[in-house]
Amino acid sequence: MRLHLIFGAPGSGKGSLAKLVNEKFALTHLSTGDILRDSVSKETEVGLRVKASMANGTLVDDDTVNGIVFARLQDETRGVLFDGYPRTLKQAIALDDFLSKTGSEFGLVVYIDVPMSVLESRIVGRRVCGNNACGAIYHVVRKKPVVDGICDFCNGLLIQRSDDTSQAFHARMAEFNATYEPMLAHYRGKPNYRQVDGIGLPDEVFNAISMLYEEYV
Ligand code: AP5
């Protein structure tokens, strides 16, 4: 199994890009944010435990996230694209350990670089399909659905994530600034690490990323 990683700040476009990459290259898209939100909406034991910290914009503890990820990976045979994982150096080291034990390998590691000044408007304007199986991503200004409030793909109702408020955004950025750099330093400098400019139009960013995946998938 080959694992590809896509990193970036809240609102950098990881989720939108990962869905497109997944479609084009037939990878399994694993978003720890989506998995955790699904647990919250189903009120599972994990969901009840992490609900408040997710809404506040703080990270879920490493052991919980690693446990969820490794359980998912047990049954995977094809390439996997992680969006939002690993997020801390401890998670990155645990993933290295998992890979070496299972004989899996890293594919492409991409960091989407977007300046803080454009992130907040992306986050507070985001709307997502409330049907978790779909999860399509919209924006109130830049990516509107055809019918206001309704998903183009599955007719689900569009909702605003509980952590897509200005207050939670700043908490998420504080977590990002405190944890991402040591984790990124773990990958930066390796031959499969790339940084991509994420402030172009969504299609332009996707095209830039697609060219990289052509080489690694
Ligand atoms: P998670 O769901 O991973 O949230 P995040 O990292 O904050 O990232 P987002 O989903 O907010 O943004 P994105 O980069 O995917 O952007 P998107 O494509 O949607 O995590 C949520 C929470 O779960 C965390 O706070 C934490 O509590 C917990 N968690 C998750 N993983 C964890 C882990 N490993 N460890 C611990 N805790 C964890 O785009 C955003 C908006 O911008 C959209 O409206 C989109 O249309 C628009 N947009 C996208 N690209 C462009 C573009 N090029 N130009 C203009 N607009 C664009």
C-alpha cells in the first residue's frame, strides 16, 4: 500500500483538492476531520468524547486519532490519500512506525501554501453537504450551488460546520501554528516532498497537483 499526504492550514483547500485527486487517480481518500465529524454526528463513544474540542477548534488527542487511522488502514489495499493526518510530530512518528511494520510506503507528500490573510474568508464562507456520504464543499461567494442551500450532487442540505466560525478559526490557526512546523520539518527535504502555491483558482491548483501525482501514483 502506498500512502500520499496532503497538508495545509485550515481552509488551504486540502479537502476540495483531495476529492478531485481521489476521483482522478482512484485513491482512497481518508480525511481524519470527516471521520471524526461522522463519529460526532452518529454520537459514537469517540464522537461524544471529541465533540466539544472539535467545535472549539482544538486538536483531538494523538492516541484517539492514531487508533482511528490504523483501524481504517487495516483493510486498505489500494493507494490512500490522507487529508489532515498526520497533524503532529507524534502522529507522524506513529505513521512511520505503522508503515515499517506493514511494509507500506510513502508516495507524494504535498504542502499547500496559502497565506493566513485569505484563509478566514474561505472558512467562514464555506458550506458543506450535510449528507456525510457526499460531503461536497461549497463557498457562499466563490463556489455556489446551482440551487441555493442544496447540494448539486445529491440534493442534500448544505450546512455550516460548527468550527467554521471566526472564533473557532482563530483557535484552529493557533493549533496549526503550534503543531505543524515540527511535523512538516519531519518531511521537508525528503525527495517526495513538494510545496504547492494554493492561492490560484481551484482548477489551477488542482492542475499543479495533478502533475505531481502523475509521477507518484
Ligand atoms: P479538518 O476537517 O481536517 O479541518 P482543517 O484542517 O481545519 O481543514 P478544513 O477542512 O477546514 O479546510 P481544507 O483545507 O480542507 O479546505 P477546503 O477544501 O474545505 O479538521 C477539523 C477538526 O478535526 C480539527 O480542528 C481537529 O479538531 C480535528 N482533527 C482532524 N484531524 C486531526 C488530526 N490528525 N489530529 C487531531 N485532530 C484532528 O476549502 C475551504 C473553503 O475554501 C471552501 O469553501 C472551498 O470552496 C474554498 N477553496 C478551496 N480552494 C480554493 C481556492 N483555490 N480558491 C478559492 N477558494 C478555495
